[in-house]
Amino acid sequence: MSQTFKQKIQSILDDEDRLQEVSDKSFKKYDVDGSGYIEFKEYRKIIAELYNKLGQKTPKKAEIDEMIEDLDRDGDHKLDSDEFKEHTRSLLYSMINGTLGF
């Protein structure tokens, strides 16, 4: 990952409004049924696309389910926009730290 791309990601992480914009845009893209939540099925698609785009091996279904369970603070088996924002923050940190997929 280029230094410029890392700086761009860091600038998003440093600005809560920009982070919210990025998160909201992704949330709307992946909330394909318009429910206002990201369900497990939708979340699996997000992870598969992200890992594929980054040239990483896609985690197994059980691993992805564990990821969403860690993010699902209220235990309703879906992510609301606030939970998804924390997911976005975590992914961006993982990308710049080189820990995504490890």
C-alpha cells in the first residue's frame, strides 16, 4: 500500500465527520434490502469484496460471523449505522497497520 494511500486513510480516521461520511456511504451500498441494518449475509459480502480487492484470502464463513458478532454490541445479529461506523474505523486501522487478514 502506498504511503499516499495510507495518508489518505489516516486523514479519514483523524476526522470524525469524514469517517461518518465514508461509513454512511458504505452502509447504504451494502444495505441492499434497505432495512437500515447490515445483516450477516450482507456483511459476508462486504468482507469477501474487501479481501478480494486487497488480494487477501477471504475468511471462512465462521470467521466472518465471529467478526460481526464482535461488532454487534446489542446482540441483534445485525449492524446498525453506529456499529457499522466502528467496523469502518477498525477496517481502516487494519489497512494502514498491515494487519487486515491476520
